Amino acid sequence: MVNFFNDNKKMFSFSLPHPMDTPRGTHESRNQTSIMEFILLGFGNVPELQVLLFLLFLVIYIMTMAGNILIVVIVVADHHLHTPMYFFLGNLSCLETCYTSTVLPRMLASLLTGDRTISVSGCFMQLYCFGVLACSECCLLAAMSYDRYLAICKPLHYVSIMNDRFCFQLVAWSWISGFVTASIIVSWISMLMFCGPNEIDHFLCEFNIVIKLSCSDTQSMVLVAFLLSSLFTLPPFLLTLTSYISIITTILRIPSTTGRKKAFSTCSSHLIVVTIFYGTLIIVYLLPDINTLQSMTKVFSVFYTILTPLVNPLIYSLRNKEVKEAPMNVVRKLGSFTAVQRIQADTFRSK
């Protein structure tokens, strides 16, 4: 009898499946992010240049922050600069300050300490901030070129068209479009599964590289991102290019040779910087992903993330006579205000 029950026990016994035997899809659906951090390789392939690169990017960061913050302070403090052109410049400088701070501090820390790891959430946050600021700058540069087009080519209609309300709408549209676009892309990326590898061959969390590390299906996301990138680069670039071509055509009709050379020099420098910014963005995000371009992605990214914010204050504002005179005007106002306060204090004591 005992043998009978033992035999039946063996017959009807079973064992639970081991967790490792669970189908891959079921296990991964419970843990969508199996890796906890990414590694930003940056410029780690040239270890002998780490100190030199750190000093170079540190100087660039200090100069960029100082130049852009100075422009914001000047535009706010001097009421003579409360015009549409300087309103746009102030917003651009504020944007460039945030733009640079999204990329360079993390890069400097990596070069100094050698720690190239970044958490997944930190990577998504950097990607979000970068997306907001890049899209906003594309739209803002187009608005600035349109402002200059109206001022030079349509001067009689400039005041009526470029009023305070319209300026505010253009700036608000630039910022809101950046926030909306980045929110769509990053919220979608955050739902992807990342199972490894976790090395990003870049100095920032760049969209095209991050989605290649996902083990999910990203075809629809790549298509939507391509459409949004096209929307926020090609139309603004074409509008900017058309505006500056019209401006240069109008300048060439100026009878004064000196005035024509000065205006042409300023507008051509604007056009060069804008073309570099839009051009490198288009190369990285819109052109086919071939090996030659992949190897140059970091170089192109340096142009629109580091060099453009550095050059913009010099090109747009610091060469301008009104901006150069503005700090002295602010100092004179402070001096006169201090003198008035001192006179009032002396009068009060004498009474």
C-alpha cells in the first residue's frame, strides 16, 4: 500500500518553472529598463588631451556665460534697448545660457574626474533640456531674421507689424514649440526598454544614439522624430536664408560705399553663424545615417552646442554700437542715482 501511494505521488508531482525559464517577453515587460546608467564616452579616445580639452572647454564655458549674461543684464537695464531687436537678443542670450549649461558642465566634470557614467533618468533629463532649447533656438533665430527683414526691407511697415504683442507671440511660440516637441519625444523614449549595451559614443545624450541602444521596436519613433526634426529645422532655415538674402539684396542698393560695407559685413556674419547652426543640425538629424557622418557626429555637435552659443553674443550684439554704449549708460545712471541719494541725505541731516 505504501509503495502504491509513493508511485502515485511521483506520477502526479510537478515543479514550478524557474524564473530564468520564463519567456523573455514576459520577464522584460516587468522590467522595462534593465540597465541603470549609461556611459558617455565623450573624448575618452584621446586620454592624452583630457587636460587640454578641460581647460579649453572651461574657458569657452566662462566666456559664453559671461557674454550672454552681460547681454541679458544690459538689455534689461537700459531702456534705450527696449526694442523688438534687443528683446529677441535678450531671449536668445538667455536661451544660450541654458543651452550651454545643459552640455558643458557635465562634460567638464567627466574630463576632470574621468567618471563618464550618467543615470538613465539623468540622460533623459539632459535629452529633454537639449531638445527644448534646440527647437526653441531654431524658431527664435527665424523670428530674429524676420524682424531684421522688416526693419531693413519694409521700414515703413516695421512699427505697425513688429509691435510688442507680436514680438511676445513670436517668442512665446518659440519656447512653447520647443517644450511640446521635446515632451513628446522624451516621454516616448522613457517607455522604451534598454537591455544593453549602455555606451553612448558622444559627449551628451544624443537622440539618434540613445534609441539605437534600445531593445524595443523604434521604427515608428524614428519616423516621428525625423518629421519633427524636419519641421523645426528646414522651414526656419529656409525662412532665415530667404530673409537674409532679401536683406543683402537691399543693402547692395545703398548708395554709400561705407554704409554698404558695414551693413553687408554684419549681415553676412549673421548668415554664416546661422548657416553653421542649421547646417550641422540638418547633417546630424536629417541626412542618411552613413558611416562617414557617424564618425563626424561629435565634431558637428560641437558646432551647434558649444561654438554657436559662444559666437552669437559677439556676432549679434557686442559688435553693435548701442550695446557697447549701454554699460556706460547704466554706470552713469547708477552714479547719478547715488549722487542724488547723497544730496538728499545731506539735506535731511542739515534740517
